[in-house]
Amino acid sequence: HHLLIWGLTLFFSSEISAEGKSIVSCHPELCKTGESLAKENEIADRFNLPRVKNDASLRKLVREKHLVSIPTVSKTFFYRGYPKFRFALPATRKFLEDFSERHYLFFRQPLKVTEFVRTESYQRQLVRAGFTIADGKLPERRSTHLTGAALDISKRNLTEEQVNWIRQELIRLREAGVVEAIEEKNNNTFHIFVVPLK
């Protein structure tokens, strides 16, 4: 148990202790964590998205093609998380491809993605370690990573210009009903919930 918490601490602290200048503040429009999480869960329930309970549940959803695999490395993004969680809803993968392509056109740098889908057991480990408020004690406090609709993009090693571009894009896309987004100060990431395709 202690080894697991130590490993999680290393995993998340690598996002916090950025080399050089670390941008840990958040845009006022993206800091409304509880409010946004409740709305994410409301949307997930409206679309009847199943939540991944364990590894067997994850394998079943992948087998049924409800969740699709994400490349570990592409020209416009790369994944630095647990390999078994490299899956998401098709709409989430499409969003990442399009969003990272637009970012790359401006900045010629791939985005670092740290999270896609999670299982309930992994989520409980994160809660115990103090890395998330999404403890599932109330329906509106469930993590939407369990649905495969969410992803996290790291702010580590991004310039202030890049961070501001991402902020403005996410605010614009949220107003258009494409995403819900939270700028997580404790993890130094952008949490993005992609509204499923109708």
C-alpha cells in the first residue's frame, strides 16, 4: 500500500515540479471544479455512459469497441500514463486528435496527455492519496475518467503563451457545448470532459 502511494506521488509530482517556470495558477473560468464536475456527471448520465469498475470491465468495453485505443506517440501528442488505461470514447480520441493538431499548427510542439480512462479501484487509490476530490460519495462527485470521456493534458513545460491559448480554446469550446473543462491547480493539468457525439 505504501509503495503504491509512493508511486502515485512520484507520478503526480512530476506534473507539479516542472523544469523551469511552473504555471500552477488557473483561469477563473476554469477553476470551478465542483460545479464543472457536477455538470460532467449530469451529461454522462444523460448519455447513459457506463463507468468502468475494474480491469475486467475495462477489457469488456474495449472488446465491444465502446472504448478505443489511443496511440502512445503521435506528431501532435504523446501519452505518459499507465499503458492499460490508454483507452477512451471515440469522440474523446477524435477531440484530442483535432485539438492537438490545432495546437501543433501554432506551436510545433506535441501535447503531453497524462490520463484517459480510469477504473473505480484506481480512482479510490487517487482519492486516498489526496490527488483528487472526485471521491464518488455523491453522484455529482464521481470522476468522469471512469466513463472514458475525459482526458488530462499536462501544463508542464508549456510556455505561458501555450497555456493561455489552451485556456481560451477550452472556454470557447465549453461555450459551444463541446467540452466541460477544469484547470487543476494541484495536478498542473487541464482536465477535459468531451461531450459524446449524438
